[in-house]
Amino acid sequence: MKFFIDTANLEQIKEAQDLGVLDGVTTNPSLMAKEGITGEENIKQHYLKICELVDGDVSAEVISTDFEGMIKEGEALAALHPQIIVKVPMIKDGIKALKYFSDNGIKTNCTLVFSAGQALLAAKAGATYVSPFIGRLDDISTNGLELIEKIRLIYDNYGFETEILAASVRHTMHVIDCAEIGADVITGPLSSITGLLNHPLTDIGLEKFLADHKKAAQ
Ligand code: E4P
């Protein structure tokens, strides 16, 4: 299972990378705006900084919503760095763009996926990754994990190679549940990854080991 971090914050990306378990980064226009990154050139430079920090895939989202615009933007983003994955929204022109990119050797991430039908379309169009937003489904009292289960079943039924990137992950239980279901990737905040470290028995056990070691040495 791959771990992506869902942020455009360079310090958090570096912290996750330093942990040694990071496989990539996802960003979106809201996350870029949160870091105060605006203007085409600054946005491109920021993507390059992220690519330099991590070894894996870096999703960069197009802003256009028409086919021609998405192709132009996506090709420019893909040309920036080999680690860039072009993130395309789940809309009609987005499906056409996914197919175009797939036919032209450009890797993609289909974003804003909230149903099994949308995930099926994304796979048919040749998306590299599909991003079902589980946290946002949970927010409206719809079980996001059930969607991951459905997509896993559908993709396995037909051997689709599109990777299931469970997005909008909010906490460690989402990560663990996605691992049980067999999602290929999760993307979430740094806390959803570092939180996996924590168990009180680990802390108590370590304290005791160190205390016993100290006592024996006296
Ligand atoms: C996916 O790539 C999105 O950036 C993301 O996971 C959105 O998550 P949110 O619902 O926490 O904004």
C-alpha cells in the first residue's frame, strides 16, 4: 500500500519524506491556495519544489474544465517533471481528457470521485489513479469505505489497472480500514500517517525497558 500526503506544505512533506515511508504527494487548488501559492509561474515552481523533496508521484490539478484547456494545462504540467501526475476532475470533458492523456503516455489522477459508476468510467478512460473522497462522503452520512469496497470489487472483476487512491482520508482508522479493503494508495494529512505510530502500551513498555536498563547498570 502506498502512502501519499495530501498537502502543498513543504515542511509537512519534508517531515513525511524524512520518516521514510512516503510514496507521493497529492495537491489540489484549495491546498495550493492555503499555502498562498498563486500565479501560474509560482504554482509551477512550487510543484517543482515538491518533486525535489519526494521520490514518488506528485499530483498537480488542472484548473480548466473544457477538454482543450485541460489538455493544454495537463501537457504543460506533465512536461514540468517526470514525477508529475495530471489531476483531472470527474466531468464529461475530464473523461475525454483522461483518455487522451492515457493514449499519449501521460499519467493521471481522476479526482472528485464519489460513486462506483464514476470510478468505472475513470478506469475505462485509462486513469492511472482514481480518487474516491471517503472523508467527504462520511461528512454527508454516506459510508466512504463502502465505496472503496465496491470499486475494489469492480476493478478486480475486470482486472483494471487503475490504482484506487483513497482520498479525503481524515484519520488513522481510515488508513487501516483502507488497508484491510485493499486500496492501493491512501492520501491524507501528515497526522493520518504519524498517528499510526501511537499506542500507549508502546510508551509504557519503552519507559519500563529503559528504567530496567538504568536500574541494572547502577
Ligand atoms: C485528493 O486528492 C484531495 O486533495 C483530498 O484528499 C481532498 O480531501 P479533503 O476532503 O480533506 O479536502
